[in-house]
Amino acid sequence: MNEKAKYYIQKLQLKKHPEGGYYREIYRAAEMFYVDSPPKALKRNVSTSIYFLLGGKQISKFHKLKSDEQWHFYDGSAIRIYVIDEKGKLTEHLLGGNLTKGESFQLIIKKHNWFAAELVNKRGYALIGCTVAPGFDFNDFELAGRNQMLIEFPQYADLIKKLT
């Protein structure tokens, strides 16, 4: 793994994330509210944020959330983010610092959309931040099952096999 990635993992005290890469929560709003109506009323924090790092060939596997998530680029290589929306349309985005190459510093991923990510430079790393509102809760996180995704989106079979 890249030396600067190792530095960030140690300095920021990052740990392995179930979807791939490394992370550490850095903010959880104290304010809470109900996200559903009774009898399913669930309380969630207004917002949360994490540091997230991918290094080398690590991927962020296909997953989805019940909240919108905003990705912020901080340092390293560009990241290619794949989003499959609720209608089944695939969109690719580049998150990074080179605006002349079509990269963006921030990206919003809408709730209920499947998404995954990989580094453009497989010898590099990327340090980003993720902000979730309503706040992240592992109960609202769904890691994709390869077989189910292949049934739902057979047109993206190669991508699904690579990122699940």
C-alpha cells in the first residue's frame, strides 16, 4: 500500500470498513429526529460524517443507504464512483481534484441508489470524507448480494462481479 495511505490510516486512526477501505467517524450530530411515522418511527441523528480511505486495488463494494450521502475529495488519486439509480440507470462519476479532467470535489449520492467505487490509479490512494443526512446508522446500510444484483441488473454483470 502507498506510504501516504499508511500515514493517513495511522494518523487519522482509521479502521477497516465492511464495504472495503478504511474509515473513522468524526462527527455525529447530537440532535435527533424521527425518520418514519409510527409504528415504525425510528430516531436518527441529523447528520454524521467520516473519513474514508481507499488504497491500491481496494474497492468500496456496491451498497445503498436510506439517506443521502455526500462524498468530499481531500487527497490522492481520483475515484470512479458507479451509481445505479432506482430506475436501473448506471451513471459513472469522477471524484478528485483535477477539474480539467472532469473530476469533482464533491458528489451527492441519493438515498436508495446502489453505489460502489474504485481508484482510478490502482497504485495510489484517495482520502475522502462522507457526510450522511439523516445520519448514518448501520441498520440503514445494505451491502449488495452479488446474485440478487445480477438478477436485477444483468446488463451490468461485469461491473457487479468486480464490485461485489
